[in-house]
Amino acid sequence: MVYHLKGREHVILATDIGNSNIVFGGIENGKVLFTSRLATDISRLADEYATYILGIFELYNVDKFGFDGAIISSVVPPLSSVLAKTVERVTGKKPLILGPGIKTGLNIRTNNSGELGSDIVANNVAALELYKGPVIVIDMGTATTVSVSDAESNFLGCAIMPGITTSLRALTKKAALLQDIDLEAPSTSICTNTPDSLKAGIVFGTAAAIDGMIDRFTKDLGYKTNVVATGGHAQYIIPYCKSEIVLNPDLLLMGLNIIYNKNI
């Protein structure tokens, strides 16, 4: 699909720098026009990132100077300044970097607000805007985070578990007879071969863990919440959860768009 930016209004380039992947997204008035993923690599040079971004623009026929602004969320500090300079060089727009001093509308009620990852902030900002609080947010990436914000936009806290691929790599590294698998559910949880047994444990086991965390959050809060899931692995797991969960793969990018608009 081709996306001509000429004539469009309020188009921004949102960048999510995660531990495993970097996601670039073009957003117009809250609508995600396109996304592209690149494996995170702190050894990659700025020119290499610039070449990749220009390649995205060429692929979608995007005018690199058609953006009104840019914003970056990063949980990989060594890449924050590299991507900021690269985005500015490519688009001509100096990006906002989500962090201290940036208005989000989220009241962080934790012991140390500086510990909270910008990805969790962006996810919760979007969840509150799109689904209303109280809301639980599940983000399934390198780590699986379960966080919650209340109806007054107070961020209350979170739980962190190893992500699916993180768990799988640890397991196959330590157990020589086990092997890498595709993230797909077997036909039953009681399996008769090693690959399916691994799939059952990862898919059904992770789904059960998410259901369990939602139950525990609900019990500790004392009231029910909306629940939304995002992240690269959510699509493989959420369909097997018993809880009512909305799946939104673009939640973080949408949160960045909301935050950008609060700061212009």
C-alpha cells in the first residue's frame, strides 16, 4: 500500500526502541498508516539506521519531509541519542524523547517513577484514552509486563515476567534435547511428542499465567477492569486466554501519538 503524506495533516513518525525490536510507525490523527520492524542492534551505525528508515519511506512511497513531527520511546539508552539524531537527519524534525519533562497525563504512583519504562508509560496512556480506566495492560515482548492504571489516570504498578522467547531460549540452552519451536498451539494440552509438549507449555502455560495475573490484579484492586494486550507475541497467546482481553498491536505507537499531541 502507498501512503502519500502530501495533503495529510498532523502526521508524525513514532519510534519504539525495544530490547528485541525497533518499531517505526507513521501516524495521522491517531490512525496508524504504516509500521515497520527492525531487530535492535546497539552495534549498528547511525548511517545504517538512516538507510533502513529511508528504505521504509521508499517502500511506502512516503515523503521523508512530509512529517509534522516525531517522537521516540526507548528502553535501550545507548540507542536513544543515535535514533534521535538519525530521525532528525532523515525527516528534518527533532523528535521528542519520552522521559522526564514530557507531559503524559499519567500520574505515576510508584516508589521511583524514574524506574518506569517509557514503553509502559506510552501503553498506559493509550489504554486510558482508548479503553478508559481502570485498565490492565499486558505487553508481550522480551519481557511480559502486566500493568494497571485507575479511572483517575493514576499508574498503580506492574508485574514483570520473562517473555516467551526469553523463556524458550533459556530452556533450550539448558536442556540439550529440547529444540526451538514455532509459536503455535497444539490441538491438546496433553501432548505425546517433545515439540508439541513445548508448544503446549509455552502457549497454554503463558495464557494461564496471564489469566492468573489478571485474577490477582483484580483481587488486589478490589474491582474489575478493562484489559488490553499488545506486543509482538500477544497475537499467539491472547486467543487462548479465558479472560476478556482486547488485542491492540499498535497500542504503544498510539500512546506516543497521544503524548506528542500533549507536548506541541
